[in-house]
Amino acid sequence: MRAFKTLSRSVLLGAAAGIALFSGQALAQLPDPGMQIERGVTALVVTDPQNDFLSPDGVTWGVVGQNVTENGTVENIGRLFETAHEVGMPVFVSPHYYYEHDHEWRFEGALEALMHQIGMFDRAGPLNLEGFEGSGADWLEQYRPHIEHDHTVVTSPHKVYGPETNDLVLQLRKQNVDRVILAGMSANLCTESHMRELIEQGFEVLVVTDATAAAQVPGYDGYAAAMTNFRMIANHVGDTDETVAAMTAAYSR
């Protein structure tokens, strides 16, 4: 049974606002439904906090590095991990791994094909950690204490972009979580796909806009695309400062 809301243990981010109407047409002012951060039903979910996305040595740094740096993504994900563990909020990590048998797929989308070609997130096998430590599939080193933590749930890997192929939703449901603070990589791929599926599954979702980043190449801006869709679909979008303050306030009352 869903927990009753208690204002003493919750903080609302965002506020309802009407859509402006002129000449019978809705203009660009979208409502902001907001999301209540509440003890016991809210969790932090981080997608792909791994070297291939977030380290200068990662295979995608050439296309994501500028956006990661501009957003302060590495530091901001770290702040969310740290705050969640300080206040006692549940943390879930949804990683991306490819094993040798995944390279036998007979058809792929454009970026799936690219990730396989460049060896992104490669591991020797699901039961084999040979060569894993420090590899592109490994965690960013400064996140290790937060991810290899007694109260962090690391789900089974997702295989394309969304959590439909892993156990994230099951793990959230089993802890009675129905509201998610979402961060991680990459904005218009795995992070957006997780946001969409969680919304479809009935969760409320707050996306932390500067705790993600995306590829930016001539003619294509993955970050701008994701921000448009986050704003149109999620319950609320906010930056790390706002989110950390709200997490702390919700757990300190």
C-alpha cells in the first residue's frame, strides 16, 4: 500500500502551472507538475556511470566530453550519490554491459552497431571479471565507494537503452519506490529511455539536467534533444543544486 504523504518528510519540486492559451492555441508555456521527494518512496537511479562515458580515456569522450565538462556531469552525479547515502535514500544503478555473445547479434540500430564496433562497455562474460577493473565498462573510480555500497542496488545490465531488458523496475517495486530522481549517461539514449519506461510503468520521475550529458556532433545535439523530451514528459526537471537541497530537506524534517 502506498505510503501516506507527510509534509514533514517531503519536499515538492516544481509547481503546477496552466498552459497559456491565446487564439485557441496552446503556446510554449508547459505545466510543471512537480515531484514530491518523500522518505520511503523516493530513490536515486543512475544510468551508466561508467568509464566509457565519463572518463577522458573512455571510447566516447571525443563526442561527449565537451558536454560532460560544461555540465559538470561527473561532479554532479557524485554529489547525488553522496547526498543520497548521507540522508539514507535508496540508490539504484542500471549499468550497460556487452558480453561476447552480444556481438553475435544479427541486426542492430545505428548506435548499437557503433558501440559494438568500438568495444564500448565490453566484458568477457557475465560470470567473468577478467580485465574488468579499470576498463571502459568499469565504474568511474570516484563513484566506486558509492556503488560498491551495502545499500546500493546494482541491477542486471540493460542491453540497448532502456530498462525493459533488466530488473530495475522489479527492484524498485520490491522496495516500494514509486518516485525516481534520474541521472546518468547518456542523456538522449539510456537516460531518456529509462525516463520513458519508468513513466510508462507508473513512476513519477524527476530528471537532474546537469547530472547527465550527451554526444554533440555536427548537425546533431543529443543533449538538446533530451532536454526537450525530459521537459515534455518527466514530472519535473531540475539541476543538481535544487535537487540536492530538496533531498536534504526532505530527510531532515
